[in-house]
Amino acid sequence: MTLHRWEDIPKEQLNPKLARRFITGERAMVSQIYLDKGSVVPTHTHEAEQISYVVEGVLRLWLGAEERPFDVRAGEILVIPSSVPHRAEALEDTYDLDIFSPPRQDWIEGRDSYLRGR
């Protein structure tokens, strides 16, 4: 068993509009994602199932081949199945809590270039 405190984990600034921190276990990962209004997460896919809880703000998402986006607002939870391509845009300053299973090895190893430098 390991106890963590979010405030003890420094935020990682991935680009000027997006920061995060995360904690991993053996089979799951939880992350805090901070997106400034206008922040874009480009289309990507991953093995992990993703559960996204928008704590504050609004995220506009496109999933799979969907041409029409939909908005996920504060208090709403979206489940993204494994290997489904998706992208997002923050319509407001947004705080999102994401859970991934299994943990995202690309994040752990720093191979998440799609998030960096935008």
C-alpha cells in the first residue's frame, strides 16, 4: 500500500496550455489534467481503457470516426474504450481527472510527444 498526496507531486507542464500529474499502480493510473481554454489534445489512441471525469470546465471530444463532436461538462464522466482514436479541445479552463487501465507506458516513459510543445 502506498499513500500519495497530490500537492506533493509537481505538475508537469507539457505545453503552454496543458499540465498534468499522475500516480501509477500495478494495473491502473490516475491523473490530474489541467487544460487552459483553447488547449487541444490531438487525435491519439492507446491500449488503456480511459475513464474521464470533468471536475471543472468543458471538454469537446471527437471519438472514433465521429464527425460530430460532443461536450463533456463538469460533473460528467466519459468512458473511452481501449484503442478508440479520440481528440479533445478545452472550451473553458478545465480540470479533468482521468483513470487509465493498464497504466500509460508512453506517459511513464515520456513517449507522449503528441501532448508536448503545442
